[in-house]
Amino acid sequence: MLEQLLIFTRGGLILWTCKELGNALKGSPIDTLIRSCLLEERSGTASYNYDAPGASYTLKWTFHNDLGLVFVAVYQRILHLLYVDELLATAKHAFSQIYDPKRVEYFDFDETFRQLRKEAEARAEELRKVKPVGKSVNDGRKLVMKNGSGFGGGNKKNKSEANEGGNGDDGKGRKLENGHSNGNHNAAVVEGNRGMGLANGKENASSNNEAFDVTKLQKLKSKGGKKTSDTSVVSKGSNVDPKKKVTKKNRVWDDSPKDAKLDFTDHVEENGNENIEVVAADQGESMMDKEEIVSSDSEDEEDEEFSKDSKPDATKKGWFSSMFQSIAGKANLEKADLEPALKALKDRLMTKNVAEEIAEKLCESVAASLEGKKLSSFTRISSTVQAAMEEALVRILTPRRSIDILRDVHAAKEQRKPYVIVFVGVNGVGKSTNLAKVAYWLLQHKVSVMMAACDTFRSGAVEQLRTHARRLQIPIFEKGYEKDPAVVAKEAIQEATRNGSDVVLVDTAGRMQDNEPLMRALSKLIYLNNPDLVLFVGEALVGNDAVDQLSKFNQKLADLSTSPNPRLIDGILLTKFDTIDDKVGAALSMVYISGSPVMFVGCGQSYTDLKKLNVKAIVKTLLK
């Protein structure tokens, strides 16, 4: 049964609801649909599932883009109503006939909708009754094939006809290659299991011919034995004396004196302390506090380049017709009109390292928002599609909620507790290095920081973090290796509370998204310590793998958590951004799949090379 049907504007004004249904929805499925699907450019999907305590809903929707209206139907997921799509289409058509932008109430639509619902339910019931009849017809056809004139059905006449067929067909209109009633022995067995039988004794001959020859196997073994014996002789003769260590000598080009070897290691003093350079205030201001200036190139040139890519149908229509259409305007945009421009956009996004799945969903969402909309005069379809895609990208990359770390740090300080940030991610993406960059940025804002070495798995991880701590002159909490990282993080937070540290930066071991034991340990760490911020550290170099990494990280954290409200990823830190040129699509893929904002961007090797994500620059690069 249909739970609810709503009609509202894109601005959020509800114009009409079905009072006859009047069912009180559990939870807030409409709000969740708007927030998680429509505003996030996921409107190209067919439906949306919403789970609430005691109920599970499926929501379907359609747009009237020319009038700016949204039609949403809600029903119980278990019912699988067949008439919802048809009902939405007919309701959209009927409501658009009486819609007036000045009107707010539409009580006269109640009777119209009641009639439309009855007609849709009646058609669905007729289709449900027709289906069993079709099934019996198919069963009768199978029975005829089994007992009648079908190939190999037990009738001698049919068998003789099949034998006399030679290189003809097999009774089903399919050509056979060598006059055999079946191509190979395995297929004949399958057909026999289906009750269709074998035509004559030629199949046995074909199966015997295809049997494995034992003599050939013995010959191959003898050949292989000779080869292996030859290779063993060579290997015996090429043994090198283990006492003689072969080293590569440096080439000498002239008689000039030898250069001294370069040594970049940190030398250890007699007392055991390393001479590590202190750089807490030497490298200048962090790039996080600098405003990035985006160069403004001519938009007309970009528009011209885009139109060249998306004009495959220009030769069909001709110059005059396309010019007349741009002057007079098109009545309503159809999906066929948008496909060439959207295909060019999809290819362009994929060349910028956007995951294929994300690029396809974005184009579907843009098509859904433009379909049925009237094209204004002196406007091309390509420029309209590009403008819609630009708005969609800006909407996706702009954070839904503001995460101001410095403000939250001061709020936690007033409550006399440290602000905890946990860095998670796969192996080798630069978690420890970028943790030190974040620490350097916080130190510039007069925030006291403590590091927690919770990577007790990788060899050298504690020493790496200890080096960063000494260079930045900040305390570090460590317990060595082979310890429970959740317990180490808990003790580090307790130590920071006693010492009065404002922020605790927790370094964790790198782990692949499919490694369940390590993901379980990470879920335990987050559940036990309840950090204020969970940052996913990912490379800007990844393409399609970004979708897999983030979705599985979130899924594992949700599945393996013992809390009814599990903590998921709150933000993203993109590393190696200086190595990708214009392949910035990983930022879009990660934000789209997780809904979390990109909070930091690593763009170099020094502590100052950490900056904010410039949304306008990213969008411009993606569409360039």
C-alpha cells in the first residue's frame, strides 16, 4: 500500500499531500531523501531506501524541471508496488495542467489523484493476473519440445532425419560444423540431461577423438625432463663462490680527486641522543593560512572548446537549423538532445581521474535536472549542460556542515578535555607525514599538540613519529610495538588530559579495506576512544580505487562497531596533490562516495605544504 505522496517545489514549499492516505511516516524519509540524495546530485538513481526503527521505506521521485516541481512517493519496501512509476508520471502530467505559481493550496487535486490511483492499481492487478497464463504457455511449449518433433525426442523418424541431416541443422535452425548432432561431448551430456537425447552413435566417436592421448603426455614428460636436466647442469656450473662478495665499483672519468660521500643520516651523540634539527619556526607560515588565487581565463574560449567536443549532430541538422534553434529556443529539452553533450562531459571527467561510476551517476543526475526544461533563446545545449554540471560539482564539493577545527579545539579546551583526531587510511599514503604537517599548522595557531604513536604494527613507525616530534618540539606518547592500539590511544588521551595538551593526533597503522582483523582493531580504537574527528588519508593519484577504499572503510566501521550509532569517516586528507597535474578527480570521487569534505590537501614534502581545497579551482580544472 502507498504510504504517502507529496508534491513540493525545489525551494521546499509543500503544495499538496494525499490526505486520503494520511499515514504517519516513521522517522523523516523525505528530509533524508532531500539531504542525502537530491542535494548530493544522486537524483539519477531509480529509488532510495530509508530504514527507520520499525519500518523500511522505498522512495521514488520524478521532476518537472520546467515548473521546478518534485513528486515523491513513499511505500513499504517489502510490498514491491508495480504501479508507482506510472502513478508518478500520470500525477505529474495532471498536476502540471492545473499548476499556478501564485497558488499555494490544491484541494481540487484530491479527486483527480484518487481516480489516477485506482486506474494505476487496476492496471497493475491485470498485469499480475496475466503473468501465470504466460507461464503455462511456456510450460506447454517445453512439453511439446520434449515429446514432439523436437531434436532427439525419442521418435525414430526424428532420429533418422537428424542422422540424414549431414551438415544441416539440428532441428532448431542452428548450423552444425562436422555433421555431428552436437559439437562436443559435454554439450551432448547437457542436452541429454534436459531430456533431448543424442541423435546417433557419432557422438561417441567424437568424444573418443577428443579424449586425451597418454602417449603424447609421456613424450612431453620426456622432453621436459631433458630441458630440466640441461638447466640443472647450467645452474651447477654457474655457482658463485659465496666468500667472494661482488660489489659494483664507481666509474672513474678522469684524474680528479674523489668526491666525499653524501651522508644525510642524523648522527648520534655519545650519550645516545640524536642531533635532530629543530624546525618548529624555521619554515614559515603554513599554506593553510594563505588564500589561493585562481587565475581567471576567458570562459568564452572554454565554451568554444567544449562545443567542439559536443557537436556530433551538427552535420545532421545543418548550420541553418541549428542557428535557428539557438535563436528561437527549444520547446523542451529531451534526453536525446542532452546525450551528446553529456557523453563528452563524462569522457572529460574520466580523463581527469574521476571514477567511471561517479562520472556516470553525475551525468544521469544532470540529465534528470535538465530533462523537460525549456531552453532559452541564444543558448546552446552544450553551454546549458556545462553550467548545470558546474553547479552540481560546486554543490558536491562544498561541505554540507562546517568543520572548523580551531573553533572546536577552543570549545574542547573550555570543557577541559583534549581534542582528538584519528588518522586512518591504507598503506603508504602518508599518514604520519601529514599528521606532522597538521601538528605544525596547529602549533602556528598557539595550540599545544601531543602525538600518539598507535601504529604498533609497521616496523619503524614509532621512530618516524618520534623524529617528527623532536623536530617540532612536541611531546609524543608511545608504548612500542605489538601493543593494542586502542589501549595506547586511551592512555595517550589520559596523559594529554593530565598535561593540559589541547590536541591529540593519533597515528594508526595502514590497512587495506579488505583486511578484516585490522579493520576490527580500528573499529575498536574508534569505539573505545570516541575521537572528535576521524580523518581518512587518501592519495590523489587513485582513480576507481578511491570509491572502493572509502565505501569499504565506512562499511567495515559500521558493520564491526558494537555501538548502535557507529562513527564513520568525518573528513578527508588528500596527499600527493602536487604530483597529479590536472588529474584532480580523486577529490570528487571521494567526496561523492562518502559525503565527507576534503579538509586538508598535502602538496609537498615540507611541514608548510598543507593547504585547503579550493573548490572553484577544482571545478574549473575538471571542466577545462
